[in-house]
Amino acid sequence: MKIDILTIFPDFFRGPLDYGIIRRAREAGLAAIEVHDLRGFAHDRHRTVDDRPFGGGEGMVLKPEPIFECIEALKMMSRKERFAGNAKESVVLLSAQGKRFDQSEAEKLVALERMVVVCGRYEGVDERVSEHMADRELSIGDYVLSGGELGAAVIVDAVTRLLPGALGNEASTQQESFTAQTELRSGNGPSSTCGSGGLLDYPHYTRPADFRGLPVPEILVSGNHEEIRRWRRRMALEKTMRNRPDLLDRATLSTEDKEFLAQTTGRTIRTRGQDHD
Ligand code: SAM
């Protein structure tokens, strides 16, 4: 996958793109990530990328010309062509006013061949970029950041780790929090059976088995795979109920899951997600 990041602070990305899974994915040629300095596409002596807002008001706004020219230089299809269907590329504008980025959006983005990510600054980006260049406007949460760079790093990380081959163990992306559709079946050992299905992840423990008098749950050292699977699933259900009850509405739940939730909450659980027995 090719990823281009447009920013006025290219050095910001020294670090986020240079460690762990992203670094390995780049080195393995799974992700080619390039950071472009928008000032390189400004034509005046001062390499101006921002200007005052029409109509008055606070702050400065990122000008459209450097962003349009940078994307045109990347030889992207026009926005119209991208919208025409089976486009394998997308221009993503980071914006607090965008659609909320989540795991299902990451799963859509990883199917692209190319993603161009535009980072705003100051009061934001000239609206013509959103209207005529970007085909996605994404927010990473309901708060205002100083710039789109942190959001871009978040999106690039979430997408890159989904690239086939980016993680040592492919099964782990299937098991993680928020992952929508996981096959729920038993019998293949604990790791293949307690997966997310839209829930939060179950708790993880590692050595030492007793840390300062805090033992790991006994079930995890029992060697009983089926019991471990059931325990993990219950822990995931409990944690989701406690921290993100909204996810339960869309989760894929088995009859056993629903019985457990009903016992725990004392009410019948109905879900919009597909049910599994
Ligand atoms: N005036 C804007 C508003 O009230 O929505 C905020 C602009 S913000 C200070 C500057 C830039 O940071 C935005 O153009 C955007 O690129 C980025 N940004 C801020 N909050 C963000 C968020 N929650 N998600 C993604 N990008 C964000």
C-alpha cells in the first residue's frame, strides 16, 4: 500500500513511522509511506501556506493551492473518478468535523492501494479541499487537536497493522477489540475461540505467575483450553458491558454469551449483530 502524508511539519513523523510494526511493514515493502512538506508547493519567497480567513474571524487557514498542487503532483485520479466506483485510492482530510475514525473505517482503508492523508493546522483547511479534493473527512475523536499530524499517525498505524503480513501472527487482528466479524466456535484451543466479534479484548497476563503477591487467574494455568476460552469470552463480555455497553448492540453474540449477559445483568440481551450459536 502507498501512503502519502501532506503536512507543514514533516519532521513530526520522525518517530511515529520509525518503530515497531510500521517500521517492519515499511522495511518489508508492505507499506511505502512518504511525507510531503506542503511548503515545497508554495510559490512565494516566504513559502506561505496559510492566510487570513475571508469574512474575518480568528486565526489563519491553510491555503488550498499547495494541497491541490501536491495531490496533483502525486498524479492521483480526480475526486470525481474516485467517486465513480472501485477506486483503489482515497484522499483523507483530517478534521475535527469529520466522520469518526474507527476499526471498520481502518478495515475499509486497508483495502486501498493508495491513501493520501492531509493534515490541517491553525483554524483548519480551506473548505475547497474538502469539497473538491478529499473524498473522506475523518476525525479521530470528539476533541480539538492543534493539527492533523497526530490523527494521521493514528490512522496510518491502525491501517498499516491490518496489512496482510504486517503482524507476525495474523490471527491476532481477528481477535482484537472492535474487530467486527470473528468466527465463534470452540474446539481449536483458546486463541481461536474467544475473539472479539465486536467486543473489547479479554485481559492478558504474562510471567511471573505471581507478581508481588498478585497471582494470575488460576484458570489460565489450568491447561484446560475450553475453560480458558469460556473465561476469556466472559471477561471480554464483562469489560465491554462495563466500559463500552454501546458495543453490545452491534456485537456478534452466541447463545452462551447472551445467557451470561442475562445472568450478569438480570435482563434479556437483544443485539442487532448477527447471532451465533
Ligand atoms: N477550527 C477547527 C474546528 O473547530 O473544528 C479546529 C482546527 S484544529 C485547531 C487544526 C487541525 O487539526 C484541523 O484542521 C485538523 O486537521 C486537525 N484536527 C483537530 N482536531 C482533530 C480531530 N479530532 N481529528 C482529526 N483531526 C483533527
